Amino acid sequence: MTKKDTVTIGFMLFALFFGAGNLIYPPQLGTEAGSSYWSAIAGFIITGVGLPILAVTAIAFVNDDAKALGSRVHPWFGLLFTSLIYLAIGPFFAIPRAANVAFETGIKPVIGTAGQGSSALLIFSIIFFALVFWISLNPSKIVDRIGQWLTPILLIAMVALSIASFLTFDAPMQQPTGDYSTTPFFSGFLNGYLTMDAIAGLAFGIIVVTALKERGVTDRKTTIKQTIKAGSVTAIGLIVVYGSIGWMGAKMASMGSYNNGGEILADGANILFGSFGGLLLGTIVALACFTTCIGLTVACSQFFSNTFKSVKYTHVAIVFTLISFGFTNMGLSQIIAYSVPALVFIYPLAIVLIALSFFHRLFNGSKHVYRGALILTSVIAIYDGLKAFLGAEKVKAFTNALDFLPLFAEGLGWVVPAAVGALIGGIIEIFAVSAKKKRNVTIQDASYKASS
């Protein structure tokens, strides 16, 4: 495979991850992290860039899809976890988020104060999702071609915005707020979950594997090697974009208060390029969000209709469009808030599953190792999810019982339990293999005696 092919696949993967919705998190991180920005963005990049590339590489190890990776734990886990991934990157979180970003950056700046009420978002979302559903029923190459053009244009717009902000914004960075004032790196690490790109990488991985097969790469070792190379191209692009617009958010903290990153991007574009520049950026982002929503609706509907043969694609598309429409009207800030509990539960499981895939041969792919690690991880992940959903006070009793764990205060209390669970699973595997050998010896002895 040529270097050009590697770069092409790298840019394709970049386009898959470079959803307009993800642009809202680095600016928000910047405004909150302030003078601790570089430490916070480093943590964000690990989970927002590094983990997604590792997720795609994990699928290359399997040389199949996310369901096959999850089935290493149990077939039912593979089905349920993959379904959860598609629901997260589809109608529950990613699609409503993208629709709201389209509204925040493309419509709200144009209509001004009229966009403050819920009625404007309602009218917009009715039109938006009617078009999404109509096109998703018969997705054509036109949407793909528009997406191929929009991603480079959006990237150019972000680069222009970043360069202009570096040259124009000279205000000193503010003091960090919230958790960024005490643990900026770990706060950035946890906020990287919100991109959802690591779990999306598990779904997108098969696209990369297929693209490599089309270019003649079939053996597992070369597939992994080429995936890592293409992923490096993707990582460089994402790091540059996230780092630049995050820095812009840090510099804009002194210019006012913002509810979310969408408002920061829109206001920054207006300040730097005037109303026309803001409108142009908003239009580009809105169109990118639109094609993203169509792509995700199609992908999710295809997955569930193919997995459950009795369910028609059209029916799934209708249900998912309606769910997306409902969640969209909660507003961007609310969507971000309610997605946090789910993502802090899902992400540790995904991280452990990805990590184990890299050591699969070391423990001979033992299901006991996978199950042990994921069972103990899920205990802490459930706690973290409940804490994010109910609040710290409601789970104080559990906090007191678990705070002895290393990294618990930083939100990574699942790390040691995952390692312990894997170790316990390994010990169980050793005993299971030993018992199996003894049974085989007993059976062979019995057969020998019977034949004698």
C-alpha cells in the first residue's frame, strides 16, 4: 500500500471523527481551565484523540466489527454493548448534539434574541429532522460528496479561526474554575469522554479495515500496521484543531459568559470576521452537522435492521428520527449534562475492552480474563454514572466505601479494579485449563483400560 493510500485513509478517518459536534468541547474546556489550559488539553487529547485511534486499532486486531470484539466477553455482551454504542453515537446523544450545534452556530446568531426561546429550536428541529429522515430513506452519493467537500472546508475555516484568534486575542488567561482548579489534567481526561469518539471508533473501525482490504491488505499484521499509520495522520489533525480552538476559548473567557462551546465558536467568529464571517462559519458547521446526522441515522438504522431481521429499516429510521427530535429540543447544554452519566459508565468498559484486545494473545484470549476485568470495572462505572446522575451527596455512602481506591478522587477509580479483575480471571483460567487437562487424562486412561 502506498503512502498516498495511508494519507487518504487517515483523512477519511479524520472526517469520521471530525464531527462538528465535537468542536464545542475544546472551547468550553479552554474557558473553564484558563491558566491551567495546557495541562487540561493534554488530558482531553488522550481520551479525545488517543483512545479513538486505539479503538480503531483494536478492531484491526479483531479484523472484524465491534460486536466481534465484545463477543470475546460473551455473545450477549457483544450484542448489547455494540447496540449501546450505536444508540450513544446515534439518537440518544450524538445526533441531537449535532442538530443543536447546527442551530447554535448557523441559526441562532442570525435570528438574534428570537433564538433564545424554545419555539425557535422547535421549528428548526422539525424542518431539520424532516429533511434528515427524507434523505436517510434513500441516502445517495450526493450526501457523501457534500460531506467530502464540507470536511476540508470546515477544517480550513477552523484553521483560519485559530490563526486569527492567535493574532488578535491577547487577553491574559483567567483563573481555572471548578475541577480544573484542582485537577486540570484529570478533568480534561474525563471531558474527553464527551466527544464519544472512542466508542465511535469501535463502530468506525470496520470502515478502516474494509478500506484496507479494498487496497489489497488482508493479513492481520499488515492491517494493524497500516491502521496505526493512518491513525497517526488522523491524530495529528485532531490535535491541531482541538488544541487551537481550545486555546481560543481560553483567551475568550474574559469577554463574557457562555453556556456552551457552540456559543463560544459563534461569538469568536463574529468578533474576528464580523457578522458575515460568523454567518459563513455557521452555515458551514450547520451543513456539516446535517450530513453527520444523516450518516449516523443511516448507520444506526442499518445496524439494528441488519441485527434484528424482523425489524424494517424504515421503521427503525422513523423511531430514531423521532427520538433524536425529542432529545434535540432539550437544548445543547441539557444534552451535554444528561449524556455525562451515561458516558462515564460506558467509557471505562470501552477502555478496558480496548486495552485487553492489545494483550489478547498474552492471555490466550481467555474469556475469564475479559469477564473478570469488565465485571469489576462495571461496579465502579455504575457508581460513577450514579454520582454524575444523582449528585455526590446521594451516593456519599458508596463514596466512603470506595474512596480507598487509587485515582478514585480523580474519577479513575476503575483502573485498579480492572487490573485485579483481569488477574483473578487469569487465575481462574489457569485452574480451568488444569482441570480440563486432568479430565482429558482421566478419559484417556479410562479408554485405555476399556480397550485393554
